[in-house]
Amino acid sequence: MEQLARIVTKTPLLTGTSVDAKREELRRYFHQTCDLYEALFDCLSGDEAFYIRAEPLRHPLIFYFGHTAVFFINKLMLGRYVTERLDERLESMFAIGVDEMSWDDLDSAHYDWPTVAQTRSYRRRVRQRVDEVISQMPLSLPITPDSPAWVVLMGIEHERIHLETSSVIMRMLPLQYLRPHPLWTACPDTGPAPANGLLAVAGDSLTLGKPADANTYGWDNEYGRKTVEIQPFRVARYLVSNGEFLAFVEAGGYRRPELWTEEGARWLAYSKATMPRFWCRHHGEYYQRNLLQQVPLPHDWPVEVNYLEAKAFCHWKAEQSGTFVRLPTEAEWTLLRQRLKQDQPDWLRAPGNVNLEHYASPCPVNRFEVDGIYDLLGNVWQWTETPIDGFPGFEVHPLYDDFSTPTFDGRHNVFKGGSWISTGNEATRHSRYAFRRHFFQHAGFRYVESDSDEVPVEPVNSYETDELVAQYLEFHYGAQYFGVANYPVACVDTLLALIPDLNKARALDLGCSVGRASLELARTFAQVDGIDFSARFIQHGFQLKETGQTRYAIPAEGELVEFREASLVDLGYDGLEHRVNFVQGDACNLKPCFTGYDLIFCGNLIDRLYDPALFLGQVHERLNEGGYLVLTSPYTWLTQYTPKEKWLGGIKINGENFTTLDGLKCILDCRFELVDVLDLPLVIRETRRKFQHTIAEMTVWKLK
Amino acid sequence: MEQLARIVTKTPLLTGTSVDAKREELRRYFHQTCDLYEALFDCLSGDEAFYIRAEPLRHPLIFYFGHTAVFFINKLMLGRYVTERLDERLESMFAIGVDEMSWDDLDSAHYDWPTVAQTRSYRRRVRQRVDEVISQMPLSLPITPDSPAWVVLMGIEHERIHLETSSVIMRMLPLQYLRPHPLWTACPDTGPAPANGLLAVAGDSLTLGKPADANTYGWDNEYGRKTVEIQPFRVARYLVSNGEFLAFVEAGGYRRPELWTEEGARWLAYSKATMPRFWCRHHGEYYQRNLLQQVPLPHDWPVEVNYLEAKAFCHWKAEQSGTFVRLPTEAEWTLLRQRLKQDQPDWLRAPGNVNLEHYASPCPVNRFEVDGIYDLLGNVWQWTETPIDGFPGFEVHPLYDDFSTPTFDGRHNVFKGGSWISTGNEATRHSRYAFRRHFFQHAGFRYVESDSDEVPVEPVNSYETDELVAQYLEFHYGAQYFGVANYPVACVDTLLALIPDLNKARALDLGCSVGRASLELARTFAQVDGIDFSARFIQHGFQLKETGQTRYAIPAEGELVEFREASLVDLGYDGLEHRVNFVQGDACNLKPCFTGYDLIFCGNLIDRLYDPALFLGQVHERLNEGGYLVLTSPYTWLTQYTPKEKWLGGIKINGENFTTLDGLKCILDCRFELVDVLDLPLVIRETRRKFQHTIAEMTVWKLK
């Protein structure tokens, strides 16, 4: 404990008054982190231990030993803060052999790992190079994300993440490969599990997200702001202890797939688990594997399970109690965390078993109390019901654009609070990590009882990666290119300017795609229906309306992408969304209820219909007296959308050229007066360097 | 003869001094043409005859009776010179049921033809409408192709074409459906065939093509200018007579496929022909079917055959004589025609059996002599060896863009000179028609003897319709869009401006596509090699170099296209073409001879190579000391061109974003110094309204 305490560290403040002092503070934090990391690997009993695959799906520890050093060089190279590699081979081999964020599916390539001595030597050279960078880099305060110091902190905090994940891997190594180490001493205290109980928590409203001007380093997923309403709930005073969980195990919980979620039941069948991952049973007795030893199951320590096991326990618990039992959401967890005002790095001593300030293991669940509730932070990470998502305003850091985005997929759940070995950024209030729900870390859970069986989590605002949908999202909500105005907005502006006598009660945006024109029309019209044939597209309009934002990734070059967010607030549509109604529908077979419009706008629709003449022959029935039909199209007829015999024009009729405008007149002349014809340009980005640049024709038709 | 002579007409001059007089002249020519056309149909013995399909592949005559009237209305509508149809149903049914220019492949739709009376009535209404147009249209002199009077002339001359083609169809009708008619009296004279002989013709040079300022109406294919050298040849004094051809028939010419061209042998096997189409044999005697009667074979009349039969005769003749016998080329025919200075409409009496000035049939081949050669024009059309093509400078008329272009396919041969029933434009010197080589008209041939077996015709400069190739032709040689400068030219201008110390002896344009940058480099470099992987593309550079022009059709809207011609002269490259050498080749496996360059320019090449690193790793070997490599690319990596593992960038390497520019530096840094990096925009037209707008990156590398 004493020796461990000597290297307790705090994540540095980004602020300060002395650049020189900050440089030294960063240097100290850097070397302390490297020392601490290497000290963990000192627990390995010999070089052989570095090459054991404790988990078939993970690299051996030699990878992680090299990886955190390589990360510094790779990110500094990417940021052009260093210009030469130290060892091209190691910097490739140790870079990324695992899809780290899916935490699965190791590639099967054969690795010709270097020796431990070579890796140690490489780590020394990296230390020296980073030390030089720290000395020489331009530095001003506060440190901001575009500063080289931010990249140094990124490397340090990255190593601290792997301090924890490596400790999890070591916990899976056979004990023969490990040796006692005075720095890594487990908590000696065990006892019977305390009887858990519930504490009532009042509903509240709070804002999630680390402020952009917070004074400590944060990962991209911590920033942004999201305000949530929380209903009252009752929360377990203690994390679920080994003792409390044992009752579930002994009640046959692992043999009753009906207690498990569907995903959980699949995992159970696959894994054939019968108890938590770090438990084992010999001669009728349960034991627990800690970092460096195996001990009789400490009943009063928190159970360490994955999310799926935690959920099964909740279902079993609900079955017992007849109430609604589940995990807290991230917001509920955050509300509880507010009872503790302190945060790293400001506290004098951690108010929980975290930051290596107390033990090199979990400790009893009744050690750290705040107003009748224990372990508000630390001891083990606490699973939540919340699939991780960026908060509104989320932006990736350009030098690490895949830290979080691959986890915004609805398959990764947030856990919060940190474990005994969470240090640096991991041990701060806003820190949030997410893993696949079947994954093991030093993680357990606390349960809550609520008044309904509804779990108050929102669907994940995942990045739209369908290339066509993402193209249209950028087209509607993204940047302007070649100085061409936003097309849906320009269409609406133009038609409003052209039609002075337009009644502005109800508008229909037919073929609304991802919805921009519908929102723009809502500035003027009291009610707007946005209809599109494709659910893939319209879901984004719907999501914008419901959640205020939507996200997408657009190709930059090759497989590289850029991440974007569209936000109602940023677009100036907040407060208008209730006027818009997004519905999936077929323009050629529209439900009778869609009628009584003053304006029907069809943006680039007609050359995508399977029977445009059928649509145009009926559309007048949907318009109010004096109503207008506005069409835009580049007349790009393609048989994949419209059979050739249904093309309105762009064909030979009786051997003569017959344009789409000819065809429109043919069909519409009897019911409409053609008021205007004009060109409108549009640009759709395909890659950073390649665009579709199109001149659509707008025709304005007044109902006769 | 007397009655026929009364309606002899001449195509009007476009020039004049009195607009009113010209209006009346046009009106008179219009009504005379209608009268003449209707007079031909008066030969039908009753209404039933209008509905007989004389040829299964052609419409019945009722179609042609209505068609020439409908044509006026359709073209006048298209030109917006009339705004209302007379009869929508007839104007559709009579418009085009046949691909007129392929003269084949009638569609199999069921036609519910109107009655003859209805059609006559419709023709009367059209006469009245066109008469009104002639009265009311704006008219200034001379008449030019953009004048409504030109459209009226187009309709008239179109009817005159069908006067002739309908007479061919009538010639195929059973005689019971025809009746004698005083206007359509055949030549009464027949006799033994004169013995043919050869006349020596000196070589010469002449220019083909109707001058743009010629004073009579012409079809699009007559204009343009093409200068040709003609070698000396010997020409048959007479058209081949029935008598002369009979020797071939009786020698078993139709039973010896080896005498026929490959196409001819296929046709022979399919048609099972044993003699010319209008011959027949009863009881050992040959007869010939004329327009309105069948007569004993007139041995001294010209034989009427298709091109394939004419060629087989020539091969047989060559076999007999041991010389090279073939048909004249269009140029050789034109050289002979120069012996006659007169042309319609200037002659007082036609110097040949043409323009209905002599007979309503062919006449003996020894009737019209000029300096020992007979029938320089008229009697029957004369097949040539020349597949029809537009002359350089060819442009379609916007109201009839498919009059000629579909025949520029290498499968339609020119015939010249007109027949006894060729009138109006057909009976002018520059008139040129083309039919499939197996087609029958009132056409025969004259043969020539030359000094080699080479037929001096050029490959047809057909319209490139491959959409991608045509896109690139427009990209290299076409219009500018969005104010973006021509890209290959801008690339060359830019690199020349960036590299002051460039040695300008030899340049390589690798990935030259259709060749513009190669030609542009030839302004500066003494020698330029243009190499492309794709023969489809490079053939156009080659063709430009060899023939001075190349043609392509680009999509406008839907299936509608626009026709374009690129010309060395217009582009200002004439005289430079000898500096350029276009070769098909593979950048990744270039022949050793391609070396010693001062500049290697690779325009938008590297992201289309199957192994760009292989290419870049060797390219320095091709450069002279102090030489430059210039690359441009939008870095649009696609697996269809480059396997993912060969992408130079746009990928994650060791988990980090790695751009193509990073990749280029990686490979080239050891041999080259990176001198410049800049952006260059380009626009590729897809349709009239849709474009690819791209920002390529240019990198300039100097050999170390």
C-alpha cells in the first residue's frame, strides 16, 4: 500500500500560468505513467509469460507492452509533430492487431513478436523521443485539442486505459506466469455480504457531457451536452456483491435462458458459462481469481460480470420481488454521482476504491458510503442500460477518429465510475467507456427498481454509413461546395419568391429524402408533411425531429471517412419540428389522407418514380384551390428506377426528340398553368475531391 | 413523256432577291411535289393495293402515303413553327414504324391503318397547313438551315426521297395491284447489250463535300470538306448491263459463294437468290419487272442489283481478266462526274436519265455519253466501295439528327448519281445516299480496274456511342462547363509554368485516354508518346492523328444524344500530329523502348492502375537526368480498378489515416524531390444537366 501510494498520480490540469511548469508537469505525468505501466508488467514471472494467449481472442501481453509506446509515435507522426519513425517494423506490428473498439475478432495473422528486451529497449527510445517532444513542442495554456500537448496527453491516457485492460488479461493468465509484487497488493479484507436494500431517488433533470472548456483532458465521447429528465427510482445501496449474486447462481440462473435477454441467451449457449468469469469452484467451494492470486470467494466484494449476466440477475431479482428491476441508465448513474462533489484531480484522497489510491483489487462493497449509498464511484465499473452514443455536439478528434465512433452501433453499453485500477482520465467524473455487452472488465453493477418496465434509453444515433444515405445527408445538411447554395433551401426560397399568392397553411414535400426541404418549409407553412418511399432516408428526418440531431460518415478518400452531425438547433429549426410530419409513402399510391395542400413540392422526384405519369395525372386531387405544384429534376432517367416505357421524356416519340419538359406539359397542361421554368444548381459530395454537379430544372404549376 | 415532262421540277435556289417570289416558288415546288407523289400512288389499281405487304420487312404503301405528310407536321411542331397537331393518331401511326435508315427490321406491332380516303383527306389538310406556313413564315434570303423555309424544303425533299422508295416498293407489288398510268411510261427502247470496255482515268486530287454556302438545299451528310488523292484507274464505259450481268448468272455466279464477300455469301445463303431481284425466268426466258409491267429482259438496260451482287460480279470479272476489278470509290465516282459541268437545277435538260426528265424507267446504257463514258449520272444509282461517313465538318441538323448518323456504322455503302426517278435534291451532284449493302433500290453499278487489290476507302469515322468513351471525348475535346478550363490543357499549362528548367525534347503522356494532353504537349515537346491501357480510348487519339477528326455522341437527356466532332484543325493541332505517337500499353508493364523522357505526365492515372506502387517504383528508370514526373489524381480508389491491398492511400495503416499523398511520398521520396502540390478542377459531362465536378491534386516530382 505504501509503495503503491507513492505513485498515485492525477491527470494534469489543462490550465495554468507557467508554460515551463506545465511542461515539467506533463513530463512527470508521462514518466510516471510509463513507470506504472512497466511496473504492472513486472508481475509477469518471466519473458515466457509475455507470449501466452490468456484469451484466444486477444493478443499476448507483449503486444500491449509495445502498443502503448508505438501509439505515441504513430499519433505524433500523424500530427506531424515528429517526422521520423523509430522502428518501422515494431510500429506496424504493435500498432493495431485488434479491432480495439469491437474488442473481438483478432486477426489470424502470424505474428513474429520481438523479444521482451527488444520491446523494453524500444519503450526506452520512445520515452526519450516523447520527452524531447515535451521539451520542444510549442506550448500555450490552456492546452486545447489542437495542441501537441493534447497528443502527448492522448498517448498518456491511452496507456492508462491499457494499464487497466492489461490487468484484466493478466487476471486470465495461469498463476504460474505471475509473481507477487509489492506494488500490486490486493485488499486483505473479506467478510459476509451485507444485505442489500433500496434507496428512493427523486426525479430530476440534468445535463450530461463534459463542458468544452473543462480543465482536464477528455476523450471525444465525453463532450457535447444532453439534457435529460429522470423519473424517480429506487436504487440498490450496494453494488451487487459476490454473495448476493451467488444466490442467483445457486438458484440455477445460468441454467434458465428465459431469465436472459435474447442476446444473453445466445451468449450463454455459446459460452456455456455457469458462474461469473473470475469465479471457479473446487470441491464444492467457490474461489475468485484476482490479479495475482486466487482466494476463497470474497462474499462482500462486488461481483464482476458482463452486462448480459447483470441483466439476467435483474430479471431473476424481479421475478423474486414482483417489481421492475434493471440497471441504472447512464443518466441515473450520473444523478447518483452528483451526490459526490469531488472529482479527480481535485480530491485529496479518492472517495472510493479508484485511481490505485486504496487497493490493487476490489474491496468490500460497504467501505465507501455517501448518504446511505456505497461505491458511487470506483471498486468496479458499473454497467448501465445505455448503449453508448455521442452527446449532441459530439466531434471526433482528427488524430483519433475511431476512438469512439465504431462503438456508436447499439451493441456497446456504457459503464461508469471506474475500477480500483482506473487512473488518470478514467478516474474522472465524465469518463465513460463502452464495451460489447458480453465483454469482461473489472466491472459489476448496481440495480434499480423503477415504476415501469420501460427502460428510459434512446436508440443510438449511430453514424449513417450507407454511402447513398450519407451523401444525401451531407447534401441536405452539410457544407456548401463550389459556392452553390444549399439545394433544398434554395428550392424553397425560390418557389416562395416566385409564388406571391401562395396560401401557407399546408405543404407536402413529396420525395423528401432526409427531410431538409420539409424543415425549411416549416418556417413558412403551419403544417408540412414530408413523405419518402425509402425508410432508409426518411428515418433521418424523423430522427432529427425526434432527437434533434442525426449523424453520418461521408467518404473522404478511399476508405477514410469524415464524421458529421446535423442538429436542429444549429440549423435554426428548433421549435419548428412539431410542424413537420415525416411519413413513409409511395408517391404513385399515396394514401387518401394526404390531401388539402396549398403546395406540393417534389424535389428531384419524378425521375425516380416507377410511374411518373400515374403520379402526375392524380396529383391535382391533393391540392387546394389555387394550390401550386413545384417540380425540380435533372431528368436523369434510369431504367433501374423507371421502366423505359414510363419515362416522361428524354425519348424519341414518333421518331422525334421529346424532352421531359415536353412530357410534363403534355400531362399537366389540362389541369395546371405553367407559371415558371428555371434552372437550379446542386452539388452532391461523393468524396473529398469528387462531386456530382447538377443543374436541375424547376417548373412551377398553378392549379387551374 | 409529254405529260411527265409537264411536271418536271427543279429544286429551288436558296438565294434570290425577292422574298415574295421565293415564297411563291417554294409554294409551287411544294404543291408540285405533293401532286407528283400522289400521281405515283394513282398507279395503284384500288384501295386494296395500299395495304399489301409487297416486302414482309416493309410497311404497306398506305404508310408511305401518309408518312410524307405527317413528316411536315412533325418537323414543323419540333421547330415550333406550328403549335397544334392535325391528327394525333395519324401523326403517331405514320411517323416512323421503320428504322428508316437501317431499312430493316420492321416492328411487329399491329397497325390499324386508316382508310385511303381518310389518308387523302389528311394529306389535303397538311397541304393547307403547310401552304399557310409558307405564306406566314418569316423569310429572308438566302434561306439558311435555321430558317422555317429550310424545314419546308426538308419536308419536300423528304417526300421526293419517298417518291423513289415507294416506286421501289410498287415494283415489288404483284402487277394485279397496279394499272398503267400515262405519267409513268417506261422507256420503250431495248436491244442487245453493248460490249463494255475500259477507259483510262488519270490520278487527281479533289475535294468532296457540298460547300456550306451552296445555293440549293442539302442533307447534313452532303456538307463538310474532304480532300482526297486519287490514283489512276480504268473505268467501264457503260454501267453493267443486264446482258453483261447475265454472263455472270449463267456462269453460275450465284452458285459460287467463293466469288462473294463474306457478307455477300451470308446473304446469298439466306436469300437463296439465283438472279437479280427484279428478274424472273419463265420457260427458259428471262424477264424484268419494271414499275408497272414485266418485260423480256432488256439486255442493254443497266442491271439492278445490291452491292453484294455487284461485288461478286467484280470478283468473277477479275477471275476472267486476271486484273483487279472492283467498284469505284465515292471519290473516283466524283472525279468521273466532274466531266459533266452541269447540275440540277441549272441544266436545261438533264444530261442523263434522271429527274423524270426522260423516262419512267431505266433506259439503255449507251444513251447518254460524255467523252466515251456513259451514264455519268442517272439511269440507276451507282454503288460505290465507300461506306458512308460524314465529311470533316459534318453537323447534324437539329430537327433531323438521325437522318444520317445511324448510317455512319460501316454497314451502309454510298451510292451516287440518281436514278430515272431521282428528283429534287436527289438529282443534284452532291446528293449521296447510303443503304445496307444487301438492299435493293433502282441501283446498279459500273466497275473499275485498278493497279492493286487495295480498295482506297478509309474506315468509317463512326460516332463513338460507348458512354464512357464519349464522356472522355467531350472531357478532352468538348465544351467547358461551370467556367472550368479544359483539364488536359490546364494540366499541361500548369506543369509548364511550374517547371522552368524543363528540357523539352521528349514527353510521355501515360494514361493518355483519348489523347488531348499528348496533343497539347506536342506544342512544346519535339516528341510525345501517348500511351493508354484501353484501346477503346486510345483509338480516338489515333484517329484524330490519322484522319484529323473523331466523332462521338453524348447523352443529353434520357436516350437523347448530341453529336460532336473533334477536329485537329479546329483545336489548332494541325501540323503537330506527327510529333505524337499513340500506343496501347500497360503502365505497370511498359515496354523497355519507352524511356529517355524529360517529362512523364500521368493524368488521373494512378488510381486506375492495378498496381500503382509497382509503376511508381520503376518510373524513374524512364526519365532523363533532371526529368520530371507529374501526377494528377482525385484519388478515387475503387476495387474494380485497384485491389484494396494495392491502394496507395485512403486507407488505415496501423490503425491511422493514411492519405494517397502520404503514400506517394513514401514511394517516391527516395528518387524524387516533391517540387509542388496543387489542386486542379475538372468537369466531366454525364448528361446535359449532370456533371462530375472533381478537384484533382497535381504533384510535381523532380528526379534526384
